[in-house]
Amino acid sequence: MWWIYALLSALFAALTAIFAKIGIKGVNSDLATAIRTVVILITAWAIVIFKNQASEIATLTKTNWTFIILSGLATGLSWIFYFRALQLGEVSQVAPVDKLSVALAIALSVIFLGEPLTWKNAIGAVLIISGTLVLIF
């Protein structure tokens, strides 16, 4: 079941690149990111409230808060740089470079989370990096 959500994530990430490229013409990329963030904030809270999950906030630990906040900061910085890259480059080049995050996530999961590096994951990461280099150059 997880892969269905992952495919939906990939679909919406692709649409994000297309919509963003069209929407940021003549707009400051930081402003566009701020507007996008407000939309995401409202959407995410609407889902939490609709699903009656807001009370679960009381169960979060200090560690949960710390790493959720760090994740939010990393996401915000990623979006700021992504929108700027889209202003300067082609979607067909920016999106693949952005997806190097997959290979980086594999490496970082091994280093920081102690996840095993299987041959399948290593080959996949190398192929992603290779494909990105082909698209860049």
C-alpha cells in the first residue's frame, strides 16, 4: 500500500514543478514559496481537523517536535531553492537534479539511521545519479 502513496507523491511532485514554472513567471521566488507554504499549511490543517486528529498534538515528545521542526526547515529551504532553480532553468533539468534527493536520502539513511545498504539500493542510487548527470549535461 505504501507504494500507492509514493506514486501519488511523485505525480503531485511532477505537477508541482509544472504549476510552479508557470506560476513564478515575473514573481519573486521567495514570495511564491511563501504563498505556496500558506496553501500547504491550510490544506494540512484542514485534513487534520477533518480527520479529527488535532488532539494527537498533545502526545508529541520533545524529540518529535525537534525533528518535525528540523524537517520543516529543511523542506522550506528545499522549496526556496527549488523555486529559484525553476526560475533560472528548465523543468526538464531542475526536476531531475532535485530528485538526486533520492540518492542522497539512501546514503544519509545508511549513515544516520543505520539502514542497510543493499545492492539493489546502491545500484538504484547510482542509476539515479547517472541519469541526472545525463540530463544535466
